[in-house]
Amino acid sequence: MHLFRTARALAAGTAVIAYCAGVAAPAVAAETIRIASPFPTTTLDPLRSAAAGNIETYGQLYARLLQRNPQSGNLEPGLAESWDVSADGLTYTFHLREAKFSDGSPLTATDVAFSLERIRTDKQSAYPAPLSAVNSVTATDPKTVTFKLKFTFSPFLGNLEIWNMGIVSKVDVEKQGAEKAFSGVPLTSGPYVVKEWMPNEKLVLLPNEHYWRKGYPKSDATVELLEIASPETRIAMLKAGDIDVVRGVQWAQIDELKTGENIDMRLEPSTTIYVTLLNNKREPFSNLQARQAAAHAVDNKAMTKAVTNGYAEPANTTLPGAVDFHDKENPGIAPDPAKAKQLLAESGMQGREVKILATGGAAEQQLALLLQAQWQAIGLKPTIVNVDSGAWWDATGKGDYDAAATWWYNETPDPDLAVRWALCGTCGSNSFNTFYNNAKVDKLVEQGTKETDPVKRAAIYKEIQEITTEEVSQIPLYYAPNAVAYAKRLTGIKLTPTMQWTLEDMVIAK
Amino acid sequence: MTLLPLISRRLLQLPGVLAGICVVTFMLLHLAPGDPARLLAGDRASAETIAAIRHQNGLDQPLWQQFITYVANLLAGDIGQSLRFQRPVSALIHQFMWPTLFLTGYVVLLAVPPTIMLAIASARRPGGVADQIIRVLGIAGLTIPVFWLAIMMSRFFGAGLGWFPVSGYGQGFFGHLHHLFLPALSTSIWLVPVLTQSLRAALIEKTTADFVTTARAQGAGEGEIFWRTILPNAVLPTLNLLGVMVAFLIGGTIIVETVYAVPGLGALMIGSLLGRDYYVVQGLTLTFALATVIITLVVDLLTAFIDPRVRL
């Protein structure tokens, strides 16, 4: 009897311990990983914005038809299990897999057609360009989506992977209206759901248990995307252990972080290119020789070293070094002050005032100062005008400036969208507000879009780079990697060249 | 009840102040270059897209028409909606208000006791050793830029020694106290010298006042004279100054909030200004104006409480 009681007490005790362990285990596992970025999340609707910050968020919330392998960067099936392309290359048929939204409701072809038609045709869609070759998207049956193209378009599959191609719920958006559906806790199809969005502060994400990829996200950690404007604060937070990942590490901070014990300071490949925009709309830089003079006056190797401590690679053409068909052989524009002076004399633009626009970033400020010094040396009269980014976009959009050092990146490895954004005068961007306009280049851009033979495409983009670098549509400065610092216990996470966090592959070491 | 005229005078000022603030911020914001639609939609949005977004939000209407719409909504009690976040401005202000108010209160608590002690120590023997040391320290505290001090303290006490968190607001009352200690301290180091100088000057001035001589002639002890005669008289200008400073802090903690990543009104103001989120900025300025009026009223009431002459 006595023994029996002891055994029962033991069993009960074991049960209690087991119960506690069972409760405690998820509590331990449910860690919070905090990622700090200078770029704010301003909307959760993939239609409304193409601004940095939102781009990073969409990828966590909305699954796309295709995705990129986090290691190789190659395209692989996403929501679409497989696809067929018609012989003429004008019809793409996608076969969807079983998938659900975060509330457990089924994700069907109707949702895909709705989401992508919304991006393509809504007047307020921030970035419909990736779907510009599409004529229609239709749900042929609940599991099949058919795209009809206007012309053969080889970047098409890659474009379906871009961050605003995420699938949202038709039922929910139509029921609540887009404004309501996205301003709080939206239905998601990607690896994460929104736990809480505190605009201007943070976005709190939880793993989406209905995500189609079973076993993903690999970690059940809560993820917080924090907006921290000051670079010093981000680094102090990382060192103090307040955060685990820091985006936008300043060049001057890298060496210090490399020696950090628990910090993994990485320079990750990106398609970011820093350039100096020259305003072709007014003198002096409407003059070709003046632009060439400005370019030869600039020693971009020395500038790259000075500004980035040698962590970036000097740019040789007007296209990002990491996009397909970037011409590595192009010699670029050699620094040659004597030639610069001579070209400036021939242009008749000596002594002209040059208004250099600069925003508050450390790199932008340094670049503006270096440009000013080098242009002064060849006989221009540069002045620096400091503005915030709102005023910067206003002034460059109107052509009320002469020069501005800035950066852009390409959201996919294919150069089609890149040349349309930065070098094409008739594609709606005014060659990234430079108002550079060369009919030959515009024609080549169209050819590059429609050409399907990679060898011919390479030749087309080589020629575009030759012409625009020679005519200095912009002065190429450098190709900047993404400087990101991680806590060492995190593996599997990175920021891809297309500015997406591979959060679903993240593993936390115990 | 003689306080009534005081309160009603302040309340009568309120509509005028708010109307003035409203017109000025509206004009300044809308005339400044920069387009909320562009900043929201991003670099690559086309001109047509931007135009559609502007139209949707009524930004393409003439300025006077937008102003009338805004004022009409305001009178109906609606201070508008954030252009970026599509949430009511009032909800945003409510969300960000508490860290700032907590921080302001914390600063006052940290700043007032040392101010009184330092001012008394200085005023006891003007020009003495204590006075000189306090003055030099005060000048140092005043001249060190708040942002630099804040960065250094977060590096040293936060990242280096690990005593305090370097960011955020924390959970619960003690979490807030812990998280906001460094921000409050950085602000106090600048605030204490300002208040000390004011109180010290008033104390010295009052020691030679006629009523002090009278008290002394009537045989009051020095301690009694100081605590019951000099201090209450000297504290009034500093109280007014503190009121101005508190009003300033509620709208002006931008620097410490940025350095310590405190999700307060200053952080919201910066984000909204950079994003040209018009109605949020306007809502914030109105809130700051309202706070200033309320604090001035509180200071007036306190003054009346301390100094009976005001009530006459």
C-alpha cells in the first residue's frame, strides 16, 4: 500500500514535470528575431508601393507563382507547381498546387488572376511595369491560370517572381475593400502573418501555419521588422543585443563590426549601382561634351575607395554589375583631367554653375563633396544643395538640378526593367530623371524586350551600355554590396540581390 | 473663486492659437517641395500612377479647397487620416503619445531635485568654490550636443557595460523606467543647467529683497527665512521656465527619440515630415499647441497657488 502510494506520487510527479516541459518547450522556442532597417514599412498592400522597406515586407507576406532558390538564385516553382509555354511563346499556363491563405481558406486560380490583374491594370498600381507584356490573366479552372502575352517576352518568368507579384485573397479584398483589407492584419499567402503592425515603429510577424511549404518557416520564432532611422543607433542596438540583424550598415562601421565577437558582418551581392545623374534638360549637361568632361573629371576608383573603404567595386558601365548581360569588358570612362578640361573648353560650358543635389545620407554627402572638388578643378562652378528625399524627388522629377549622386537597384537579374528605368527616354522614367533621350537606345530597349535568343540579347545590351556610357547618360560610380550584420547564432538568413530576406530558411542555433 | 478668470482667459486663447497653427502648418507643408504620393508609391511609379494617387486623396484640388475640406473635418472632430498608413491620425497620435509623455515626466523627475540642490548650493555663496564648479559643469552640460551625448551614453552604458537597453520603450512601468533611463538622463543633463541658472539668479536676487531684510529685522532665523521667504519667491520664474521646457520636450524630444529609437511623438513627427504625411504632421502640431496651452495653464494655476498676489 505504502509502496503503491509512492509509485502513484512518482507517476504524478513525472506527469507534472512532463507537462511543464511540454508547456515550457514552445515558450523557449518562440524566440523573437528582430531586424532593423532604415527603410519603413508604409503599407502592406503590394499594389500601393514600390519603395524600399515595403519591398522587403511583401516577400514575407505574399507567396508568388515562382520563387528563387535562396542559395543558387535560380527560379523554382512557387505557388505554381509547373507551367507550359505555347509554341509561339505567347501563352503561359500555370498549374497551381494546393495552397491556403492564412485563415485556412483555399487559394485558387481566381485569386491569382485577381491579384495580378490588380497590379497590372489598377490606376494606382505603383509598379505595373513587370507585367507590361501581358494582355490578360485568366483563371481557366480553379487550379489553372493562363497568361496571354502581347509579344514574346523572355524575362516573363523572372518578372513573376518580383516582390509585387504576391497573391492576395480576392474574397477578402472585395469584401472589405483594399484600404481595410491591408491596413491592419491582412490575409496572407506567404511564410508569415501579421501579428501587429505599429506604423512608423515596427511590424511583428508570426509564422503562417497555413503556408503551402510544409516545414517552413524553419524557425517558429516571431519576427519583428523595426524601423530605426539612425545608423549609430542600429549598431548600438546590435552590440547591446537588442536586435539580431542590421540592414544598411555604413561603410565606416564595417571594420568595427567585423571584429565583433557574436556578429557576422557580411557583404552580400546586390544589383545596387551608385551613379551621378546629370540633367540633360538644361545647360551645362544638355551638352554631350560637357557631360563627357564631367565624367572624365571624376576618378571613380579613388571615389569608391574613399567613400566605401574599398568595399564596393568601381562601376564600368551604366548598368548594375550583377544583372545579366552586364558587359564586364567595357573599359568604362577613364579619369583624365586634361581631357576633361579640353572637352569642357570645346563645349563652351566653362565656368557654368552646377547645382549638385544631395540628400542627408553619409555616402550621398561624401559623393557630393568629391564631385564638387573634381568639377571645380576642371573649371565648373559646382554648388551643393542639401535636401530631404521628398524635395529630391520633386526637383529631379522636374529637372530642377544639374547633378545628383544617388543609387538604384534592379529587382530581378534580367536587365529589361533596369534599362527601362535608367536609360530609356520613352519608357516613362525620363531615364531616371536625367531626361537623357536617345532614339537608338530606346529602339534597342524594345528589341531587347522581345528578343528571345540570349546571344542576341547579350549583343543588344552590350550596345546599350556602350552608347549610354560613351554619351554619359549618367556617370557610373560603383557597385555596392548589401552591408548586413547578423547575430552569429542565425544561419540560413540573408538579404538576396532582389532585396528579399530569406526568413523562412532561417535557423537559430541554440 | 478667483481662479476662474485665469482658466477662462487661457481657454479663450485656445481657439485662436489652434486656428493660427492650423493655417501656418497647412501652408508650410503644402508649399514645401515634395509629394506624398511619390514618396509612398516609390521611385519607379509612373507619372500617371502618381496622378491617380493624388486624385484619390484629393491632393490635386486647389489648395484653398483642400484647406476648407480639412477645416470642415476638423470642426466635425475628425483630424484626418494618414496618407501613408491609411489609419486615423488620432489613433497614431494615441499610439505614440505615451512614450513621449512618460519620457517627459521622467525628465522632470530626474531634473528637478538636482536643480534645486545645485541652485541652493550655488546661491549660498555666490562666487564661491561650489558655485564655480557648478557653473563650469553647467556650461559643459549645456554645450555638449544632446545627440552626441546620447550616442556616447548608449555606446558606453548600453552596448559597452550592458546596464541599460539602448532602444525602445520596454514592457510595463519598470520596463519603461529601465528603457527610458538613458534618454531621460541625456535630456536632463542639458535641462538641469538651464533651470539651475534661472533658480540661482532668482535666489540671489531675493536674498537682498526688502521683505527678506524685514523678516530678518523681525528676528526670523536664517533657515526659516530661506525656506519660507526666499525659496517660494525665487521658485516662480523657474517654474515658468520649466513649464516652457516641458511643453518644448513634448514636441521636441525628436533627437533623443531618434538616437534611442523610442517610439514617441518625435519619431512619428520625423517619419511623417520625411514622408510628407500632411495630416499626421498637422495633427501633431495641433497636439503640441494644445499641450503647450494646457501646460501654461497648469503653471499659471501652480503659480497662483504659490503666490497669492496672482490670485488678487
